[in-house]
Amino acid sequence: MTRHARIVDELGRLIVSGAFGPGRPIVPEDLGRRFSASRTVVREALRVLESKGLVVARPRVGTWTRPPEHWDAIDPDVIAWRVEGPERVRQLAELRELRWAIEPQAARMAAWHRRPDELAVLVAAYGLLEDAADVRAFREADGAFHAALLRASGNPLIARLHVPVVAALDEIPGDDVLAAHSLVLAAVLGKDADGAESASRHLLDIVTPGDLACLNADLA
């Protein structure tokens, strides 16, 4: 990991964990000493964090940390930092809720949209699921399948949500899980929008709690 990437990662984790709470000033000189980094490297790292909504820089005011409502909630790094931090349970619940809200409709739209190139990617991802020799390979293929499904919806806004949806995946390889993916694929390929939505909900019933209230039980 480069020094630039290390600053982004470590400072991002500190902000997301609450160790550097909202409204805290970030002094570039202090970061430079902490990470033995040049002013240029520190500034570039802060620009990355600003693009993710974690800090804000103002002329003659300085750089300050921002509260969670300003963070880019679908940024891969922000998701990972939250999943690995004290808000892990809440973040996973939010990701799963998003998956329940988005995936069935994406499957329905994929059955309508049916672009050959997108369907080919979906079919290829399912083939990788079938051939997966271990849990790691299965989960990589699973991520590719669900990302392809969202892209196949034909809606670029839904397609952009593949990052948080894939982050929510926790499927364990098994005949029932593979069969449920097969039903989704078959319905999409068969132009069966109702069937695709139903199959997607069936898959979610297998791999995540069917009652969304269960997702938040640990938060009560």
C-alpha cells in the first residue's frame, strides 16, 4: 500500500469509526508528521476523502470532518470501513434492506430490457457459479452474477447500486442456492418479468431473512 493510500485508509477508518468525530479539524501538518508524508501526498489523500464526503475543505477555514449524512453511502471504501467498524450491524442491515428493495425490481426490468451483451455476462457469471470449486470462488462468481443482474436492468442508476448490493451478499454454496440463481436466470432469459421478480424474492428468502424487521433486531 502506498503512503497516499495508507493515509486515505487509516484516516477514513478513524472518521467512520467516530475516533475523528464530525466537526473535527484536520491539520495537514499533523498528518504529514504522523505518516511521514509530504504536504503534496497529504493534500492528495484529503482530496480523495473529500470526494467521498468524509471531509470538507474551505479556503481560510481549513479541513474538517463531516457527519455521516454527507458520506458517499455507496462508495466501496466507505462501505468497507463501516462494515469493519463499530457500525457493522447497522451497515449490514442497511445493505440488506437495499438489496431487498432493489434486486427483485432489477430482475423484472432485466426480463424486459434484454440486451444480448448484458445477458451474455449474466449467463457467464452463472456458469462460474456452477463451476466454483470453493467458497471464495463461489462468492466471487456470486458478486459477478448480481452485479450483472443490476446492469441488465437497463437503468444506469440501478446499475450503479451494484457496489452496495454485492457488499451485502453472504450466500453459502449449496444446491438450493444454485437452483434459486438458476430460476432467476431462466426467467430473465425467458422474458418472464413476473417470474424473474418472484425468483429473485425466492432467492432472497433463502439467503437473507425474509422479514426486514429481523434485519434490525440487533439495533433495537
